[in-house]
Amino acid sequence: MEIQLKNNATGILEETKIEDGFYILKFQNETAENQRIIRDIDSNYIQFHFCLKGNTQFNFNNGSYSLPLPEEKSLLLYNPQRDLPMNLEIEKDSWLISILISIKKFHSLFSKEADYIPFLGEGNRDKKYYTDTDLSPSMTVVLNQIINYNLHKSIKLLYFKGKAYELLSLYFNRPEDADTEQCPFLVDEENVLKIKKAKEIIIAKMAEPPTLQQLSKEIGLPLNKLKDGFKQIYGEPVYAFLFDYKMEVARQLLATGGHNVNEVGLKVGYSTASHFITAFKKKFGTTPKKYVMNLS
């Protein structure tokens, strides 16, 4: 498979090869402009695309027609008769996760249940196929865990492999009560939105974040469901997530060179420089001053 990226803004794309014929692509456009991504993919691959946030447009035949992929939607693409390159227009503030899997690898996963998968059934295997569906709450949880991965880099491949298989399993598991059984605290989309709102609140108020009790009341979700749901979706407890977020903001502010250590500490909620320095060293293993010096 030709997987060369033709055009990419810094930090937009992260690619992980799970194994031969199996890839996860993570697109996060946090810039202020739409971004165009073009990459070649041959006809041996099935494409699964999941738009977790914002909007993405898929262009085909040199832009002669397109398919929109809005937030909370997925798109499956497969054409065994011709190559199907990715030509994406990713809007600002949008997140997209794609799974590319070879038809050979995919068949090995479903060899005994091929007739259950529409495009693997007899009479369809050599035909092009595409479908768009809603993301279930369970799929949203897994996608957020992939986006917000923050464990040790040594287990990243193992973690992503597990999440990729879990995502495909959830995609093809469509009983009406599946999400309730797998995620009892996420009984409907409303609860997922409440958890997302909680994240937005603590980020917006990171310098003076609310208590868990205040946050629970503000989003209208019981405290235990807030704690369990947040960890399921974002991979760690509320304040652990906030700590990692604050340290990343601090790191980026220091890297710009426009703020001194005291100013950065205050911006992310530390009233004294010593507390900020201790927190930064805990996260990155070095002091803010030494970090800036190393950049130079």
C-alpha cells in the first residue's frame, strides 16, 4: 500500500501500524484553518473512518464528487475494482480516526461469519461498497481513548491494537441493547454529551477548576457516573486528565518563548513558581528552565 502523505500541517496526522495490512490513522486539526490530506491507498484495503468531532469531507475522482462525514458519524469504504485514495478536507477543530485493513486480514477476522458482513456475503465480494452510520456511545468511548492516549509509549502499539479490534467489534455489533450492556453508565447519548461538557468546563476553568461535586451538579450527572464515565471515555480520572492537560499547555507556552516560568505557572493555575516547577518536573522529568534551555 502506498501510504505517503502528500500534504500535511504539523501535528495533524499520527499513524500507527498495528501489523502488516492494519493501520490506525489519527487526524487532529487543532489549527485555525481547514486542512487537506491526500494519500494513496490501493484496492486491497477496506477503509473505516470515524468523525469524533467537527466535520470532514471526502473527495473522489479529483474532486468531481464528495461525501461529507459530520461529527458522530462513521463511513466505510471498499472498492476491490480500483484504488481508492484518501482526499480529505478536514475542517478546523475536527478529529478523525481511520482504520485501514487489508481485505486478506479482514477475511481472517470473519471467516466463519462472512455472511453476517454485507460486503463479504456471496455475490458482493467483488463489488464496491460504502455505508455511513451513527457512532454508538460505546464506539465514542473507544475513539476518545485513542485520541487521548497518555500511557507509556512502550505499550502504545499493544493498546492501539486492542482498541482497533474493540472498535471493529463494536462497529459490527449492532443489537439495540448493546451499548447499555457494555457501558451501563452511558445509557444514552445525553450522558456522553454530559461527560464531554465536563471536560470542556475543566479545560475552560483550568486555573481555578470546580470540585467534582460542583462539576457533577453543573452537568447534571451523579458523582459516581461522572467519575466512572470520565475515566472510561478519557482514560483517566478527571483531575489526572486536567493535570496532563495543564502540563501540555505549559509546555507549549514555554516553547513559544513569550512567557517566563512564573507567567506560565499562573496561566495554568499555580500560585507559586515552586509548585509549578515541581509539577512540571513530575510530568516531564525536567524543570521548566532546563526544558527551555534544551530547546535552544
